[in-house]
Amino acid sequence: MKTNLVLFGKPGAGKGTQAAFLKETYQLKHISTGDVFRANISQNTSLGQLAKSYMDKGDLVPDSVTIQMLEAEVNENQAAAGFIFDGFPRTTAQAEALDAFLKSKSMEISATIALEADEDVLTARLLERGKESGRPDDQDETKIRNRFQEYNLKTAPLEAFYKAQNKFYAVNGIGEISEITKRIAAIISGL
Ligand code: AMP
């Protein structure tokens, strides 16, 4: 059985950082929808152009586009021992599509892990990250607040969605990176 993990968390919660550890430790394929969109933007593909118009405002990219892209990424990595979905699903429609898609491949989500942190702490982290990375959506507090709002409105309901499947685990996302890694590893070893 493949291990398929979903990493949840508001922007800046540390999903990418922790995914890097999980990927190495458990030999999983890391799929970050945000990274795939950014790669498309830098290559100026039509998908990139479309995604950019939403990302620049801190809005979610439409479900149909995002789901299709995610499925293509999974299909291209069939041999993987499992997947880390980072930043996907972010809406109920995406979560339902993911369940159906994995089922069609005789796979399922093993666990969803939410990294929890306060919005003020995250805003400070993102503004700091934006200075280094130059990411436009990390450099403007209005865009950051809008991303939190998108999360609270559209992504937060997924907690109940996965709790109903007994697959939801919350982790305190504040602290040393290595401490947070240990908290996640403890959950995975208990699966
Ligand atoms: P991230 O790198 O995960 O913070 O994502 C950056 C931006 O990419 C988000 O603010 C959205 O505009 C877009 N994005 C990433 N993943 C998704 C998704 N699953 N659904 C819709 N939009 C997404």
C-alpha cells in the first residue's frame, strides 16, 4: 500500500519545509501545486499565464485547472512509493476529486497533517520569505491576508471532511523546524 500524505496549513505554515524532510525519509514524491504553478509561470506557459492572474491577487486558481494539473503530475509518477500532496486539496471539490482519482488507481489518502500557526506569526514569516524569494504574493500584506481568507473560507472545511474519514491530524506548527518534524514523524509511525 502506498503512503499518500496531504499537508495542510495556511500560507507560511511550513508545508514546503516539512515536505522536504518527509520526501527524503519516506521516499515519497512531493507534489506542490504552488511550485508547479510557479514553474509554469517562469516558463510562460498558457497554464502559467492563467494561474498568474489568480496567484498575483492571492486568490485560488480554479478547481478544474488545478485538479487536471494534479492528476497529470500523479500520472507522470506512477512508480513512486507514495505522494506528499502539498497545498492540494484546498477546496472540497478538489478533495472529492482527489479521493475519486486515487480510488480509480486503487490508492487512497493515508493521512492529512495540518500544520497550525497563528496568522500574525505567519504574516511576519511570509513577509520575511518574500524579501528573499521575491515572490510577489509574499511581499504584500493585503495579498497575504486574502490568502488567509481563501484558506479560512475554502480550505478549513476540509478538516471536517477528513475527520469524517478518521484521517485528520493537527500538529503545532510553531517551534524549531526539527521539533515539528518529530511531531509529524510520530503521527506517521502511528499510522
Ligand atoms: P502555495 O505555494 O501553496 O502558497 O500556493 C501559491 C498560490 O498558488 C496560491 O495562493 C494559489 O493562488 C495557487 N494554488 C496553489 N495550490 C492551489 C490549489 N490546490 N488550488 C487553487 N490554487 C492553488
